[in-house]
Amino acid sequence: MTGGNRGIGLAIAHALAESGRRVAITYRLGEPPPGFLAVRCDMNEKTALDRAMEVVTEAQGAPEIVVANAGISHSTVATATGRAAWKEVLDTHLTAAFRLAQAAVSGMLAARWGRIVLISSVVGFTGSPGQAAYTTSKAAMLGLARTLSWELGPHGITSNVIAPGVIDTRLAQGNRPKPRDQFLTMTPLRRYGTPEEVAAAVCFLAGEEASYITGAVLPVSGGLGMGL
């Protein structure tokens, strides 16, 4: 799993481990959490993901489940978003998810079983002022997941998207208060979600219970953006 040392990613790592999975994570900044195989990896470096996959495969075997969770955010209106910021956000979210799937799929094809879970965002489908690069990259994850579903489904591999709403994490806390509060008023449950609630959805899609679900978007949003 990418981006697994804090927030939603760390909650997913713990939940998968508690379900009996051997978990490996990548992280870019900060310290790795104890109890997991952790590989420092900047998703925007061309060869970093390949190196991380080699380390994980050597230690634990070919991955059967991959979760693309690494994320960053730049808050700038669309007309003022520079090329560098645009590229960094799309590379971290969309391109990294694409390359993660590419790197993991050979082992899944050999096993004729696999789970690909992409962590998107409900704002990828509702839009969000000041988040052009972020929302574009998160929306594009659905097209990637559905194409992978068509290509890999005959081999027993599912590909799905989770779209969290306003989750109580450090990244969300860094957003400007006004848009964050506005999204909360648009959330029927009128509360923030927790990383553990997102993690529970990942565990569901990664398990046998979801073996007939692919190409789907599962909102974990308290009703924000319902019907997407």
C-alpha cells in the first residue's frame, strides 16, 4: 500500500493486518510505523516504486492486494495553478496508482486472484473550489479502475474505487476552514468520518465477500455527494 504511515493509510494498514494479511507500506515523509514492512518511496521518482516493489516481493512474495493511497494537495484556483503543482498532484495520485497496478499485476495474473483498491475522494465527483488538480486526479481514478476491471476481470482480479468524504485526518485539517465547513453542512450525517471507517471499506473490497464487485465507486462520505 502506498502512503501508509499516517491517517487513512495507517488505519488501512492496521485493519488489513488485523484481518490476517501481511502488510507492506510505502511512505515519503516522517517515520515508518512499527510492525510493518515499510519502504521509503517518493512516488514521483521514476524508479522508486519499482525498487519498493522489489523489496516487498523479496520479503513477502508478490502482492495480492494493492491500495493506492498516497496523496498531496495544493490549494490554488484553477486559473492560478502552475504546471509544476498540477503535475506533482496528478503524478502522486493518478500516475502513481497506474504504475502501482502495472507493477503488481504480473503476480496477480499468475495467481488468477487480486484486488486493486484506489483511494479517490468524493470531491473528485462533486468538484471543490481551489482544488483543480486534486479533484481532476481523483476523478480520473475511476476511469483507470474501470478500464482495469475490463482488462483484468477475466483473470479473477477486481479493481474498485473508494471515495471518502470529509475525514478527520491531518490532510483534511490542512484545508481552509471555510470549504471544509461547507462540505460538512452538505453531509447528511453532519459529522466527520474516521480513517477506520475508510479502512473497513477497504477490507471489504479486499475480501472474498466482494469477489463479484469490480469497477465500482464506494462512497465513505456520510452521504456527501450521494448518487455519484
